[in-house]
Amino acid sequence: MKHGNVNLVKGFLFVLFLLISLIYLPGSDFFNYSLNSSNIISIDKDVSFQWNQEEKQILDISEYTFKAPHRGDKITMEKTLPDEKIIHPVLVLELYHCAVNVYLDGENIYTYGQDLYEKKEVLGHEFLRVPLPEDFQGKKLTVELTVTEEDGFTSMEDTYIVNEGASYSKILVDNFLTLLSCLTLITFGIIGTGTTLVSGSKERDMHTLAWISAFSIIIAVWMLCNDDIMFMIISNMQVVNVMEFFSVYLPGIPTALFFANVLDNPKWRKIYMGFAALNTIVDVIIVVVHLAKIANYIVWIPIMHVILISIIIFIVYTLVISYRKKEKEIKILVYGMSFMVVVSLFELIRFNLYKYVNQIVSERFSLMPIGALIFACSMMYYYCMRVLRRYQDKAEREIIEKMAYTDMLTNTYNRNKCETILKNLETEHTAAYIVSLDLNGLKQINDTYGHSRGDELIVNFSRILHETFDKYNCAIGRMGGDEFLIVMYDTKKQNIVSVLKELNEKISIWNKKQNCDLLSVAYGYAYYDGSKDSSVHAVYGQADKEMYKSKRRMKSQKEK
């Protein structure tokens, strides 16, 4: 991990520590309001309850099993409020698919959703804070509910009176695990999205990171909505309800695309792409149908459940098959997904028990935040291990390729690589100048001073070549012995003449520094026109002939 990434992780952990410290700092109002039970009056025991025109019952709401309601059903709850004082009191109601009227001693003090119900618009998850007068003690509280959806789930088990400020802090403390998980997931998502956008790469690895980021952010949004934290940020409950609906079913898309990217089986990839496409199409249809007021998004819940469960089942199947192959990094992904599957199935079962079987299942504690966080971490771990392995394989290939295509003495391309470069010119019809170079008198130097001196001369010449040509778009290679090849792309004749003149000047400077004239080179060049010339080796042969002409001319001048 790079130093900058380490600092980023340290900074994030520090922010989390600071947040925990502020929330649980002894003596703070947040701490006292949230954890002192004397600041909360529960409205769940000894409640007068009436369903439509049925006879009133005195019951404990938290132990009451609601039968499946029908649209238009009336539910009335009454209770005489206890003689307990709370400053700036609010009545907190968490409901599903209900229009609400609240009365105190027969006087209407709050109304919500009646106009939406009459317009047949959706009322979903409502988290209401009803302001109460300071002198509410001893007065009769009446809460009238009108069910707005057929078989809509209705629950009143979490109804209480609390200080207005503490109503917010209570949400954070009750859902502190969710808040930490969401912060972590959103941080994952922001870092991943930022990395993807900054890189601008269209590689498969970047797509994988994008899907992990999308999953992390979407699932975090759902948890914030589901655990009422989003109501502290957005006051419009209809907006929050739409966010909650889509954020619980949208994660199937990036999850399917993630597995389509990381798994190598082509058949599996097609199936995952199909799941992602199906989920996307259904979501688009839901939006269009809802906006056109043909049917609201609530009626699509069973279909979305089927799609989500199908994706989960196929993920489990593919992971089990992959796990048998004993890939190291797949194990963590299997463990993370297994936990998420168990948690997701538990949540789906619990939801359907509430909605269709009318069984009470505690909603106050959910493993979904932990499950989502563990799954996101396992995806990130798998992604990092795959990328690391890919880069390791790439580095190993580069080392092997360098050993196969590099001349060890001069650190330039060897003959094999030079042949490949020439072949590519011909295959890709690329225009370039081909320069053939040959050191003069190397055999005589080897015979007189030894091969080590000759090798030293070759090394110094290759260094001068790099100093001269590296600033241009070119390839430098040693064909063998004292023969060198240069392929210059995107250049004109005056440029090649100029750079060869520069080469001669650098050789002269080196000889003067060494107080000798041992280093001397003959060269010739020819132009390969990729659109006209058929044989690159014919052009190379022409450059070679020009080099030998130069060599003979230089030898003749030296003899004079």
C-alpha cells in the first residue's frame, strides 16, 4: 500500500474515533438525552385499540399481531398520557403505509398523508415527530390511522414521547452500528468512484472497482433510509421512501456486474450480464409506470424479490464452483457473500412474515449493516488481490520479455526484438527511417587491447546512442557484434540528417575526453514507406549498403 493510501486510512479511522468520542462523551447532552430512560415515555402498554368498527381492546402493542389490513381500514389507538414532564416533547411514530391524524383531548394537533391517500399516491415508511404541548400530562392521546395500501404492513410497536432534540440523538445511538457501517461503505464508494474517474481507464479492473463503489453507496443509502437516519437529512418522506425502495433492489445490478467482471467463465459472465440487464429494465419500467400513475412502485415488491433471490442463488452456485478450484482470494469472497446471503434471506423472510403471515419478528436489531459491510470488504479484498496478482504476472512477463529481448551488454534491444520491430513495420504499414550502424575497427581493437576493451567501447557507444536518440520516437537495438539498428518513427529526412550529425559530434567529444580516436562509426539510412514498400528487409538491406559505402569511404580517407 502506498504511503498516501496509508495516511488516508489513518485519517478515516481518526474521524470514526472522534465521532465515537463525541457521541459517548460523558456529560454531553447527546449522551444524557439518548441513554437516560427517564427522558422517554413509551406508548405501548395498556393501550385502547380499535380496528374499524370492532370492539375496543386494551392491549400491549408490542405483543399484538396485526392481521393483514386492507386499503381504507381504520385503526384507532387511545391512551391517557402519564404524569411525566418532558421539555419540548414530541410524539414519535414509525409507520408503514398509513395516513395519520393525532388528537389530544379530542383536538386535532397533527395530520399527515390524508391528501396523498385521497390522490391514491404512495405513503410508505413514515417516521413522524408530532409536537406536543408542554402540559400533555393526563390528557387523552388518540392516533387514527388510515391504511393506504392493500396488505400494507402496519406496525406501532415503536411509539414514544421524547424531548425534540433527543429524538434525533436516540436514532443515532440506536443505530450507531448502522451509521458506522454506512460511513465506511460511503467512504469505500467515494474513494473507488474518485479513483475510477481520475484514472479515466476503461480497463476491466476499473469497471470492477466502479461496481464495488456503486454497491457500497447504494446499500449505504438503503440502510440510512431503513434505520430512519435519512429522515434527519431529508424531511420529504415520499423522497426517502422512493430512495429506500430503489436502494434495496438496485444493489443487485452492480453486484451482478461485479461477478460478471471478476469471473472468467464466459457462460457465467453472460448470465450475470443478463441478470443486470433484467434488473435494470424492470427498474426503468417501475419508474415509468409509477410516474405515469398506472401503478405505484409498491406493487412490484414480489417481482423484485424474485429477481434478487435469483441473483443470490446464482452467486452462491458460482462461488461454490469457484471455491472448489481452491483459488486463494475466492475464499474470502465466499465467506463474505455467504454471510450476506444468510442476512439477506433472513431480512426477506422477516419482511414477508410481517406482511403476509402476520408474525411478529423483532425489527429493532438487524445484521444487515454488518452483512453489507463484510460483503463490501470481501469484494474489495478480492478485487485488490486480483489486481495485485495481475500486476505481479505483468511484472514477471515484463522481466521475462526484457530478458528475452534485451542485449545484456548494452541494455538495448537484441536481434530478436529488432526483427520483431521490423516485422511490425511491415505488418502495420508504418513509415519509418531505418538506420544501420557499424563500429569501425572493432576487430583490431579486440586484437590489440583485448575483448574487454572492445566491450567497453560497445557499451560507451550504446550510451551515446541513447543520449542522442532517446528524445525521439525511436527504437535502438544491437543486431550483434558491432552492428546496431535504429528505427525512427514520425520523422523527416532533415531530422534524420540532423540527429546523425549530432551523433558524430557526441562521438568526437567522447574521443577528445578519452584522448583517443578509438570510437568511430559508419552508418547508412533508408526510408520505409509503409503504404508503398512491400518488404521492410529490402529497405533495411538498402540502409546496410549505404552503411558499407560509408565504411569504405571512411577507410579510404584514413589510409590517405
